[in-house]
Amino acid sequence: MAISLDINGKTVSVEAAEDTPLLWVVRDSLGLTGTKYGCGVAQCGACTVHADGQPIRACSTPVGAMAGVKITTIEGLGGAHPVQQAWAKLDVPQCGYCQSGQIMSAVALLAETRTPSDEDIDAAMAGNICRCGAYQRVRAAIKEAAGIAQALPATATPEVSQ
Amino acid sequence: MTRHLRNLAEQAAGAVRQGASRREVVVGAVAVGGSLMVGCSMGDALSAGSKVKPGVFGPFIQIDPDGAVTVVSKHIEFGQGNHAGLAALVAEELDADWSRVKVVQAPANAKLYANLGMGAQGTGGSSAIPNSWEQLRKAGAGARAMFVQAAANRWQVAPGEITVKDGLVSHAGSGKAATFAELVADAAKVTPPEDPPLKDPKAFTLIGTQRVRRKDSVAKSNGSAVYTIDVKEPDLLTAMVLHAPRFGAELDSFDDAEARKVAGVRDVFKIPTGVAVVADNTWAAMKGREALTATWKEDKAEKRSSDALLTQFRDIAAGKGGDEVKWTPFVTQGDVASVTDGELFEATYDFPYLAHATMEPMNCVARVKGNNARLSFGSQIPSIDQLNTAKIVANLPGAIEIETLFAGGSFGRRANFQSDYVVECVHIAKKVGGGTPVKLVWTREDDMRAGYFRPLVHHAVQVRLDKDGFPASWRHRVVTQSIMKGSPMGTPKIDETAVEGALGSPYLKATPNVDAQLALPDVGVPVLWWRSVGATHTAFVMEHTIDQLARKAGKDPIAYRRALYQKAGAKRHLAVLDLAVEKAGPTAAAGYTRGVAVHESFGSVVAQIAEVRIAPGNEPRVGRVVTAVHCGTAVAPDQIAAQMEGGICYGLSAILFGEVTLKDGVVQETNFDTHRVLRMNEAPTVETYIVPSNDPPGGVGEPGTPVIGPAVANALLAMGRPATLSLPMVKAQA
């Protein structure tokens, strides 16, 4: 059936069964492949997108439930979002596959909590797995984007001892 | 790993050469002429049929008319950050403007893009920077010389008077200057020098500096980086495969009536590894596969449980394995039996199967038309993937085109002798035919159930201490499954992937009497290297044992190690230990207890001091890790730090939670709900310190991983807790 979606500020119509996970509509029908598949069961966070500003797992959200909801994917952040800039500045990504989801969770966190504590970051980001283990830089980049520069660990830059 | 892959590649090339006299020569004669395959080099054999040609500045450098420099990476980027370091090697000697250097992935060609440690094209063994160290600097220096000569010709001055900086070629005497853009057309016509001189390391302005940063962070932060799962083509089909529930089982029958009714399903057919469903999109393929039923012939399947396998391994180590067990010595010194007095230490250690669990499950895109195949995916060993594909489409290996994309992690999983998921995709694309692109997508469950795990391992250690408390004799038995026997080329005399790290240990060097042996029983579970390979268990056994020995001898574990390193002449071990101790400072953070470990792998030595507390649920939680690394010349210090940070998380995840169990041969952990991995709230803060060195670079992708486990176990010892003799530390709730 035809389903109307509000995605990244545009209204689009897609042909899909209502039980199709939003993830596959976003990726296969709309070609927005920045949102990734990692587990299919809302355990890893690689598919995180925003529904009316709230982070959701697109792999476990049926597209039929998205009527009238403003959906934002990584592509919808525009590329120059302060969180994306912080990610690039600190070279957060390694393989990078989870990073769209990490960034979407981080953006949602900062929209709610402008200067998050470490506990806030743990709570907001624990649903996003990074197998490369870039967690330290994810944390640092969230603080960078929040302007908590003094909280940046000195260890983001290694020291070649003299 | 590099060394082992070299053996493999050599034998593979031999197979190609032999094959040329039979089947391949028919196709090969058309493409390359039949005679080339006789007496040719490995690179020639594996690249036979390739249409890939180097550019005017060689295979590694392209320079656009606007002067922008593109470095062609022969190594895949799947997180290690090697593209930054590889590009820096070129840019340093080329004196290019680093801000205008890009990196692209090389096509598949074993001759142009061989890993010099393997002799075939491939990434692994933390070898990207080490094997490219001289090669890429020479490439950069050669291109620089072409620009200098072009400017000298144009300005009629001596080349020796010309300098290059940040892509600007200058002649101080005449005040003339020109950019790469202005000179590139002329430079392209200059004959490249045979052996261009390299800079004195003291003159480096880029290598070893914080300026060497990743080139892909923007693309990986805005969703534009293309991974295999992202490949888009107008007529692309998506495939999924129903696999057997047990390793070694074969398809008996299947019923596709319901699957074919699913909207979007195009075809359902048998392939060697199961039943393939080909559909218009991923969801249709998934639904179609769910609707399939199949029966399996299981007479040759592995039906044992991991518990039973571990019991068997323990029995073998204890000498109760029966007559068929074959022991292979890997270190023999003195006479262990002659040492009968002194305090006796005994311990056994059990290590579970480990899944790589890359964020991007295995996948591949293939197009097959007649004898031609073109693949797009995260190819870690293109030469092997070409060879395995060539066998299916009956072509020369070099004729198989591979476009290597970013991969969402590998940790060894994509370096597979059988090219398992690649071959599966090629079979499907061959059946579809016509060059139609087919994207094989594995779900997380497919990926976890497919095997190629870090093998199950058991170690048994007996040490007698001398009167000073140091090891006088060391008896060591390792029982595991051979990774190399998983190759189609047979088992080498000693499968070093099973013992590296014990083999070469400074502790064994410092022990007068050593009897270390390895047994490799056959198990029908596919196994593979997993980030740091043998060191994943040997580092744990050696480092945790040494802490227990120090405590038994009543000595400080750090002083105990220093004494043994002195004895073994292990200077780099001493250097990293000293640096880590110095940087860690005198005391741990309040509430935390420290443990230390030191291990050498892939040409680098790493020391880690981990500060550990016990979190609610009785789980170890690591706060701060001070890591010191000796990796020779530090090409990209920030990426070395990133690899230490990430490698520690990967190792920590495994020793805390990592475990794949089999029940009657069936994998029990199939997704992140049952296979726990490290998350943000459990990740430590890592400080990285690099020992300054002008030695050639060692690896950095793997050496950080195996050290954290024993460091944590040793912290638990320091808390007065028992030794960790079975992993993972945190067992899943039954």
C-alpha cells in the first residue's frame, strides 16, 4: 500500500506493507543508506533515527506507525551539525558503521540536556554498540559539541614521550 | 598472520599455475597468453587476466590537473585508520599539501598491490603500515623527483637547487615557484627515478605528527561513506540464504511454495550452502526466507556441545586423550623432568569460542556474466577472494574484478581462506546470471551462526620456582583447534597461530627448562583468526601466570617482570613497562585496584595498567587504562591511540562477556540480546603513551587487544580475588 512519510522535512510516498520496518523503507525504498542495519532487534542502535525528535530504532518500528510523525535520519542533520563537526574534529569513527546511530542518539541527548554529565551520556548512549570501541571519543565529542571543553580528556591526543 | 597468509598465497599461486595446464589455460590463453602461467611469480599467477594498470605516477599515486593528490591504498580500511598513515607515507616524501590529499581504495591486483609480507594482496596481521613503510615513501619520493625534474627543465636550473613544500615547488635562487597543478602535465612526462632517495627521519614534517588524521571522518559522520550493504544499482536484487542449523550439515530437501508467494520474491533455489531467496529488496528476501522450510542431512554434521569439547580438550592436556593425540613441541629447552624440587605452581585455563561480531554482518555484491565476475564488498584478502571466485566462474583469478568498499569492521572475519560469504554470493549471482547485481545480506543471526570463531582453547601450565622465586622449569600444554588446518592447503608443521605469544615469550626465554607442546584435535566448527589471533589466549595465560608466580614468590609483579625481562634481554618490554608505570603515577583512583600486563604481538610491545573496581552484580569494571606502546616509528600517533582505545574495548568485551556456546552443535548466542558486548557505560578511559623510536614501524591494530584481559585478571588478584581460570569473567545468566 502507499504510505505517506514526513522525512527530513519532505513528504514522500512509498509502496510498502505496513509491517515493514522503517529501516528497510528508509534504506531500500528511499535510498537513505546512512541509517544502518546491525541487529534487527533494537539491541545495537545502528539504525537510530528521530521520530519527532526522539531517538527510535528503525529496525523495530513498523512503517505503518509513522503516519504524521516527523522522521529525521543522519542525512537530515545536514552535515554541518555541531555534533557531526565534533565527530570529525576528534576523529571519532573507526570502521564508522555504527556512527550514524551514535550521532543520532547524541543529537537527541543534547537537545534534551545541553550540558550532559557522564552519567547522562552513559544513559543516553548505552543502547548504541560500537564494536571498534570508539566510546571514549564518542563521549569526548558529545562534550565538545556541548561546549564542555574542560571535560575533554587530555588523552584524546597521545603523547610521544621524550 | 601475515606469514601464514604468505604460505597460503604461495600455495594458491602454485595451484593456479598447475590449473593453467588444465582448465584455466583455455580462458587464460585469450587474456594473457598461455605461456605466462609457466614459471611465473606468485603476483603474476594471481593477477593473470587483470586489466588494472598503474598510472603515470605509479600504482599508488594519482595527481589531478588541479594538483590534488590521491593516494591509492592497497589495504582495506575497516576501522584501523591505516588510510591516514598510508597517505602520510606518500605525502611526506612527496611534500604534498596534506589538506589536499585524498585516499581511494585500490582495485584487486596481486602484482601491483601485494602486501609485501604476504606476496598477495591482503590486509591482516597489523601489517598495513609496516609492509608499506619503504614502498610508499619510495612512491612519494619518486613522484616528487618527477615534479622537481619538470621544474628544473622549465626554469633551466639544477634539480638539486629546487625545494618542495606543501605542494609548492620552488627555486630560491631565481625566486620561481610553481604548484603541483602548474607542473603536473610536465611531471607526468618525466621518467620516474629507479631508486629515489628517502628523507632522513629528522626531516619528517608529517610522519609522527598530530597532523596525520583520518581522511574519512566526515564521510563517516554524515552517512555518505559507502559500505557493502549500501550499494545501490537500478536492477540490484537482494539475496538471503537459509543455512543448515549445524556445521557440516547438507541440504536434503526444501519447500519454497510459501516463499514464492511473498511479494517481491523473484526466485528460490539451491546453492551449495543452503537455499537462496532472491528478491527485489531486503525485507522481501527476509520474509521469503522465513517462509521457507527445509530438511538437512546431518550425518557428517558436528553435533557436539562446547562443554563436551572443552572436557575433551582438558582430557587431552591431562594425558587422557588416547593414542591418537599427536603432540608437537613448540619450545624445548633444558630438561623439565630434571627439576623435581622447588615450589610447584599449577593452573589450567579455558577459553571459549569467540565471535567477531562486526557491526556490519558479512555481505557481498556480485555480478556474474558468463566467465566474468565483478564484486563490490569489503574484501580483506582480494587475492584469495579472486581465486575462490575464479574457480566458480572458470576464469583466471586476476580477471575477477573487485571493488573494495569500507567494511563495518572485520577483526579477522573477512580474511577467510574459503571466502565463505563471497563464494555464496557468487553462486547466487551466477545462477541469476546476465551480470545482474546481487547483494547477499546476512542478518546478525546468520553472521553469528556461521562460525569462523576464535577457537576453543585450553592451556595447562606447571612451573617450578628456583630458590630466588623465578621459574626453573615450565611445562606448558596447549590444546586447541588449528586455524591453519581450516585452510585448503593443509596444516603447517607448527600452527603458530595457536601458540604465538607463548612461543617467543620472554618468560620462557628466561626459564632454563621448558617443555611446551601443542595438540590440535579435529572439530567440525569453522575457526579463524580473531583480532590478535594466538595472543588472545597466550597473552592471558602468560601474563596471568606470571602475576601468580610473583605472588607465590612473594615479589612485586612489576619488579618480577623487570627481572625476567633483564634476563631475557627484552629491552622493549622493559621500556613499555617503565613508561606505563611512570605515567600511571603512584596510586590508583579511589576505590580502584591496579593490575598490569605486558605483551608483544605483530612487531609491537604493549604494557597496560588497568584500574579495576567491582561494580554491582559482582562485575569487574575498568576505569582508567594507562597503555604504553613500542611500535617502532609512530607514523600516525593519533591513530595509534585510537587503536589502543578501541583494541582495549574489543579485548575487554571478550574477557568480560565474550562467549559462543554450542548445544548439540547448534550456536546458542545469535544476537546482541544473548551475546553481550561492551557498551558505553562499561568502557574505560584510555591514555596512550608511545615510546619514541626510529625503528621501522610495527603493527598497532591488534597489539592493544590481548593485554587488557590479563591486566584486569591481575587487578582481581591484587584485590585478593581468585585467579581467573575460565573466561569470560561474567557468565551469561542461564
